[in-house]
Amino acid sequence: MASKLIEKYFRYEHLPQIWCQGCGNGIILRDVVKAIDDLGLDVDKTVIVSGIGCSSRAAGYLNFLTLHTTHGRAVAFATGIKMARPELNVIVLAGDGDLSAIGGNHLIHAARRNINITVIAFNNNIYGMTGGQYSPTTPTGDYGTTAPYGNIDRPFDIALLAKGAGATYVAKGDCFHVVQTTKLIRDGIKHNGFSIIEVADVCPTYYGRKNKKGNAVDMMTYQKENMISAEAALAMSEEERKGKIIVGKICENDYPELTEEYQKIIDRVMVK
């Protein structure tokens, strides 16, 4: 299956990819492409937008209409594309720093407006490409090159931040549970409104090494043993749930979609 997805959706001339050994970005990218394939989206009507960072290199590997934008501006560019061509499928691939630091304002306002784009947040809890600085999602007490004595900030929860801003489809996935994560992405793309799927990434090179999380296998094993669905959580005792991280759909609701509401204004003005 993986080889067929590569043949169908990837740019051979840009392979092999440059991510570090054990990086989870390739797994998440595969989940995105599998979701697109499951839905049968038209390659010529699907736009992949990315910003700057490790995960944002993903757009260059994909044989779609792609846009590699400036740092933090992927959601803003995606908004412009969707407003100009609402019939296109617009998907944003961006990291935690790209989305919730310099791009944080674009994220919350796109969620508030409920524009029909899908954002995949690659959350590796650190700035991996530029040297291992701590990011807005780095857990309190964890280390980075800019937090050599431990991070004192409280971290953002990207999914809940987007939900609070008005996103109408919000979910969390991880690298280990690929079937569930692929389904969450698939459902997010199908949803008519602003969708965001935050995926717990694996960064053994910077985050793992700085915080003594072990190698890539150790970090994946952690996800296997500690990422649980809401359904599984219900069947566990309070003691069993301690330290576990719940993944799955957080919310899905209906609200007027921005481009459709804008078209109503155009139609009303044109009648006059």
C-alpha cells in the first residue's frame, strides 16, 4: 500500500526525504495521503499548503498543487486560496511552532471564521529544524536549547485552543495509532468548516535527546502504551487512566461556513 501511495501522490525527484532517522513526520504524511486516497480527492483540485519547519517540508514531496509559504503564514495563505477558489480542497501541514507561535493569530481567526480548510498540526513539542528551541507546546519543565534549565512556560493545547476559537471539527491523533489518525484526518477533510487534527509527533533527535526520552522506538512505545481513545478511557479506572493521554475526536458541530456566507453577500449584491 505504501509503495502505491508513493507512486500515485509523491514527487519522485524530491525523494528520499531529508527528515532525521526515526522522525514521525513521514508517518503523519502517510496518514494524510492515505486519507486523501480513501476520499478519492482530485489531485488537480487539492492544494497542500505549508509554512516553515521540519514538517512543512512535506508539501514539497507531494505531487499536488502545493505552496511552501513563509513562517507562520500557512493558514493565512490557505485562507486566501479558499476564498478565491472555494471549490478546491485546501489542506495545511504545519508544525506546533509554526501554528501556535508566529502563526497563532492566523490559526485562531481561521477557526473563528470557520473557513473550510483542514489543518494537520505536527506537534513534536520543539523547534526541530532550527536547533531545538522550546516551542509553545513544550511541556513545563522540559528542556530545549533555549531552555537549558527547563521550560517555565505553560504549554498550549493546540486542539483545545482551536476549539475555543470556534473550530467546528477538532481531533487529536498520534504516530503510533495510524488507522485511527487516518480516520480522524479523513473525517476532518470531509467536514464542511474549519478542521484541525493535532497529531503527537516523534522527534528523537532534538526533543527526545534533550529530554532523555530514548530513541524513536522508545518514543513510539510510549505512544502505544499511553495514548488511549475516549472509549477506552471510559472502561478504565481512575488509577489506570493516570498519566494517559486521550486521543480521538474532541468536537464536531455545524456552523455557517465562511466562503458560503461570503457567496450569499455576492449573490445579494449582484441581484441589485
